[in-house]
Amino acid sequence: AQTVTQSQPEMSVQEAETVTLSCTYDTSENNYYLFWYKQPPSRQMILVIRQEAYKQQNATENRFSVNFQKAAKSFSLKISDSQLGDTAMYFCAFMKHEEYGNKLVFGAGTILRVKS
Amino acid sequence: GAVVSQHPSWVICKSGTSVKIECRSLDFQATTMFWYRQFPKQSLMLMATSNEGSKATYEQGVEKDKFLINHASLTLSTLTVTSAHPEDSSFYICSARDRGGELFFGEGSRLTVL
């Protein structure tokens, strides 16, 4: 079975600064997908970024980038130039490659507060 | 992006009653939808996978007679919490998969059982 661990229950960052959220996972699979989802106070889950395990290049989406270390099974999210609207709960998630579009295994989440 | 809508977004009911929550894909057809349960400040736990025209597949430990799932059309799945009790109070979230395999989440439904 796959497990996803987010060791930081809560984090704070000053507006315009950079913050990194940690995620580690455990799997025996070789091909899989990793995701970061954002759940703002409005509660709707939004996909922030996606990484395919067979791609060595780290995914980036504007101010969001990941540091994917496959051997270490680590998948951290870096948010640059933090904005107040980034305040949310962030979930790291895993999906098997052959089950794309199916089951997501979520971590416990990290509450991020961006302060002005 | 694709839109998934849940209704109601917030419901309060008395213990012993049943509550139905709807999940609709508004601009795409979803042969598969997923129902999650989320406790405050905790992660999402998959309850069941809902497939259009067939029986739902429940995760281990989820009572299928307690949480009835019906996926009657390509745009609608419903979750009925039967004989609700206070311990069923939670946030219920659905997600729908489009034909490309992408997942989109609803806004969630908060259930409070008195």
C-alpha cells in the first residue's frame, strides 16, 4: 500500500517570501504521479501542480515548483513570492500510473498561513 | 476548467434521518466519480468509487448500507447517508473524472447531525 506523509501540520510565511512544504511517500511502484492540491477556506480542492515519476525534470507552474527526489521518495512544494491568497491547506497526493484518474492517496495536509 | 458542483453545501439533520448529497459534473460527462470524507483539519479519506450504471466500489471499513451511492447518469452521483448519527457529521467531497482522466473536485458538503 502507498502512504503519503506531510510532517508539517502548520506553517507560516510572510507575504512575498518563499516557503517550502515537505512531502514524503512510500511505494513499491516505479511509475506513478504525484500531486499538490490546495484547499482554501472555500473548501474546493484545486490542483496546484503535478509530477510524473518517470520525468526527471521538476514540474513548475508560475510561482509553484516542486523538488522531486525519486530515490529519496521526496516531493516538496516551493511557493515563491507568497501571496495572501495562497493561505490554504495543502495536500500532497499519490496516484499509481496505471490508475490515472482513479484513486488518490492523500497526505494529512499542511495548513499554510501567509501573513501581511 | 471543468466544474463539479455539490448540493447542498451545508445540511443539518436530526439523528435517525437520511440525507442525500448530490454531485454533478456541469460541463463534462463523468463515468466515474469518487466520494471522500474529511474530518476537520484532516486529510481526505476515499469512501467509495461510483461508476455510472453499476454498483459502487466501497473502500474497506465503509458501510455500504450506511452510505448509499447511486450513479444514475453520466453527470450525477448521489450519496445518501442513511439513519444518520452524530458521528456521521463530517465534510463530504466528491470528485469526477473526465474522459481524459483528469479529476475535478466539488465544493464539498458539510453534514451536521444533531
